[in-house]
Amino acid sequence: MGTQVANHFTEFVPVNVPVTSPTQALYLGSMENSESVLRAAQDADLRMQTAQSPADMLSRLTSKAYSVAVVELSIPDLDPAEFLECVRQLVVPVMIIFLLDAHTAPSEAVRLVRMGAYHCAGAGTSVDELSQLLEQAAEEARCRKLAAAQHDKQWRNLLVGESKSMQDLVRIIDLVAPRRCTVLITGETGTGKEMAARAIHMASGRGQAPMVALNCSAIPEHLLEAELFGHTKGAFTGAVNARVGRFEEANNGTLFLDEIGDMPLDLQAKLLRVLQERELQRLGSSETVKVNVRVIAASNLDLLERVKQGKFREDLYYRLNVVPIQMPALRERAGDIRLLARHFVIKICRLEGMPVKEVFNETLEHLSWYSWPGNVRQLENMVEKAVVMSGDRQSLLPGDFPLPAEATRVDIGRSIQQFSVPDEGIDFVRAVTSFERNIVDQALQKTNGNKTLAADLLRLKRTTLISKLRVLELA
């Protein structure tokens, strides 16, 4: 491996990458290896530029425009430890990949990774392997940037994820938040319904006023009315003092009613009247109290089915369901698992007052294969357990997350059984090609076009997926 530094400014723009918003990388190394590095960058959809020296590279990295840097370890005037320390202090995370020569000891590679290098590529690394490594590094930088970023919209920090379903949720909140209409949030337990409600509250003009939350299934039925509307002294046994209810506490703000499907029928009628008239009477009083409250309700039950069963008022359902929001299950936005895991590691480490632990790609891949029946809440709890049980170790390994052996999201056999061959027959080759194209398209959509992550989802080698894409393009 030569040591003559590529001392001219080189820029390579892949054909399929929009020039307006490319993921950029920097290369510092010999001319001998520059062609291979640029080819790998092209395959990884990266825009690669070449630096002239370690100082020049560090200067460029401070511009916040780069996500990945490839550095040849044998470059003159390079002090790896000092270089990594400078990179660590950058505002925007940059993944450093060192290119080793045949004489570099394995212990040196281990030392560099422990000091903060993303990876050390050996002398025999192929262009395809380097391309995969670059793509993974760019994805890692993107995840770290999103996990640590402070957005202009503070409420957006509550909604971690970049999947299409989360983008749709953000768009709905943007539209709904400034209005006074009621919102009904549905979804499985643990999907983040209260977080969505808090995001709506923070994004609205009521954000400076209180948001009051009440779990309707956690309060005994005989106390729920007083909890909602308040009561006077002596209104019932045990009411030794007058008390305002949750509606009045949330005046000019937002009232979040969780598990609304468990509310008793007689109380549903009183809630409907308050929503329509925007006034209430405390229990034991005839005085009418005006309230200005935005109500957001949530349920993990099918409320329409509850209406059919006579357990939920139809008129209340339609009064609450002015703007419906369906929270996606975590298995339906598997591409967000990596972001969520990093987010929770940062959050929990900061709450515990400890340095933020590293989460390796192998660990994230391990987490991505699980179906997460408990959704985001289950993931957060497991991350918290892993952080605590890993002790002083600065990295989280796959073994820190003991998952059930059955970790497949999709029952492939059941999906295939749902397909039936028509009586008139079928074009087998066309049907199989269509099936392959469909699952490949879904994998690419879930991973925002990242071929490495899509290959992981499909349990394929990246080279196999690329070959399959080429075949499908010709089909």
C-alpha cells in the first residue's frame, strides 16, 4: 500500500444520488487506493471528496458536511490517537474508517476501534466489502445525528423515527395541532399514544398551558366522575374538601383521556355534554363552570366494535373521532428500531448520570429481527435493563438483549398459503418475479433505500441483493 498522498482535490458524484442533498465522505490516502475507494463510494451512494493532509481533513470535517471519513493509516504526519480525539470533539458525528496495510498488527486495529474508530479495514478488503462498510458507516452517522439532534420543533423530539408511518404522523400533527378539534389516537399498547398526544399539545397554541393526563381504566368507576369534573365538600362519603377536576386543571390546555374505551356508559353521556357545551358542573353543585379544554382521547380497543357491543356510545365515538390517528406497531416500522434503540440508550444513560454507551451494528441488527409485541415500551424497558446490567462496560452487545428464539416478524408460510392458484392456471415465472419484486421493494422502502439494511431485513448478502435488483430490472 503506497504512501503518496492524493494531493489534488477530487470530487466524485454518483449518477443516482441527487446533488442537492448527497451524503458526503472524505478520503485521505494514497493515489494507489483512491480509485478503489471512489468506486466503493459510488456503490454506496456516497459523494466522496479527497483531502490533502490530516490537518486539511480535520478542517473540512468541521464544516458539518461529512458523515464518513476514510483514512489510510500509513499517511505521513498522522497521529491516529490525536486525530480521533479531534474527531470526537466535532459537533456532528463522523464515522472514521482506517485502511490498514499488511504490516498493521491486529492489536493496533483493536486499539483504534476502542479509541473511537468506526472500523479498521484490512489490506485484503474488496471494493464490495468497503462499499458495504461505507454504507453502514453513513447509516450509523445518520442515526447518531438524528438521536442527538435538537430540532427547531421541540415536539418533534418526542416522535423518534423516520419511517413513512412516522412521517405521516408528523404531517398530521402539523395540520391538527393549531386547531381545537378533538383527536382520537388508537393503536396497540406501548406504541406511544401519550407521546403523540404530548406532541400535539406542544405543537399547539396551548403548549404553554398544562397538559393533564388521566387513565380512565386506572380510576374506580365510582370515583371517575369526581376525578373528571371535580366535587364540592360533602358531595360523597370521603369528600372532606372541595376539589376541582381534571377538566378545570387543564383549562386553556389539553386533557388526555387514555383508555377511553373503559369509561362507564353513564359517564360517557356526561363527557359528551361537556365536549358539546364546553361547560360542566362539579359533583354536588348546580353551578355551571365554563372550560376551554382541548380533549385528546386514546384507546387500544376497537371502539367501533365496542359501539356494536353496546359498550360505547356511538355519538361520543363520532364526537371524539373528529381526527383519527392510528399509531403504528413497532414491527410495522422496523426501520426505526435502530433510531429508537440509540435514542433510549442516550436518554437512559443521561438519566443515570453515566457516559453514553456505544451500540454496535451487530447489536442493532439483533434487535431489528425481533417482532416486539410490547412495541416501543418493551424496547425501552429492555434497553434500560441492558444499560443497567452492563455495568461499567462502555458498549452494549447482542448478549445484553436476551430475546426469544422466535424473533421473526412475518409468518412466511401463512402468507404463501393465502395465495391460491386460479382454475385457469398461472404464469409461474411472472408470479414469482412479481413476488420477489414486491418484497424487495418493501424492504427498500422500510430502510429508506439503504441496500445494506434491506439485505439484512431479507437475510441476504448485500451482493446477492444487488444482483437480484439487476435481474428484476431486466424482468
